[in-house]
Amino acid sequence: MTTSPRAVIFDFGGVIWNMEWEAARALEAEHGLPQGSLRATLYDGDAWSRLQRGRGDRDAWLAGAHRALEQVAGRPLPPLHAQWRATHGPIAENIALIRVLRPRHRTSILSNSDTTLRERLGKVLGIAGLFDDIVCSAEIGLVKPEPEIYALACDRHGLPPDACVFVDDHEPNVAAAAGAGLRAILYRVDRGDDLRAQLAAADVGVSAS
């Protein structure tokens, strides 16, 4: 017998927060940079790897990413990472959907993030109260796609993995969640995915009561 979904676990960046990949590509094109270099210099280095596990300094990470981007370009650049990040913003329709899901479903965040995540959800967006739990990688020293982090997210709901649905915009994270026994959804706002329809297809009740 299939367990009905009782909790929905959301990634933050790309699911709640629009990373605006098109804006990154536009900045790269404007400054003659290889496609993907903004993301790579910000998130592919050792500094981010340490920061998302709760080690290192956020300002040093940002400064190092800018230096790495200038090395790619071979010349000084304006603060393109900051310009890109300034275009980011909440995905309003998904936040509205989370409000609809509650209280029939438990909801939480599971994010590879530095320790500013709770402040962003609370003071910046004012939506921390929409979540029964927040699992931030920097607070626990585990990161997606490590299997243990998915088990922890389910345990903190007091639910088995097959009663939880996980939504992420990164395929390896989705595949790892599925491997850990969760119902996993790949959601991409930049390709126009409809999260409401995706959740309904996973047997999550999404009608307003």
C-alpha cells in the first residue's frame, strides 16, 4: 500500500528563491565571459564547499569568487556577482502554493546554504513561519546529495521517507532524494515548470480548502 504524502520538503534557491539564470547569462554575454562562469566561480570552488558546511567566511567567499571571475576574464571586472544576485527574488506563486499546502501537509526547507538562510527566510522574506522545519547544511555539516541529509529531513518531521515529497532544481539532488526513498520532483522555474501540477502528480493535495 502506497503511503500518502504528509510532508513536502523544498529546496530554497531555485524553488523558493529565483536564481535568475537568464540574468547571469546576459551578464556573461555582455562582458564576454564563458557561459556558466558566474555560477561556477561562485559555487564550484572550495570556499563555497566549506561555507555550505558551516566553515569559512562569507565575505571571503564572495571576494574570492570575484577574483576567480577576473582570472577567467583576464581583466578587471565590475562586481558582476553582486549585480546578478541583485536580480534574484522570491517565486511568489510557489510561496502562495506553500500556504495552500498547510496545515494538511507539513512543510520544510532543505537547503545547501550558508548560515544566513534563516535570516533570509525570516527578516528578509517574512516566510519562516510557513515551515515546520528548516534544515540548513551549514548548521548540520551535511550537504545534498549526501543520503544522510534526506534521512535527517524526514526524521525531523517524524515521518518515513515515502511519506515525504522533495522538490529541488538540481538533478543530482533529486536523484539522491529518490534513492533515499522520498518522492522527488525536479522543478525548474527557468523552463516554466508548474510546481502545483508536479505536486498534484505526486499525490499531494494542492486545492485551496
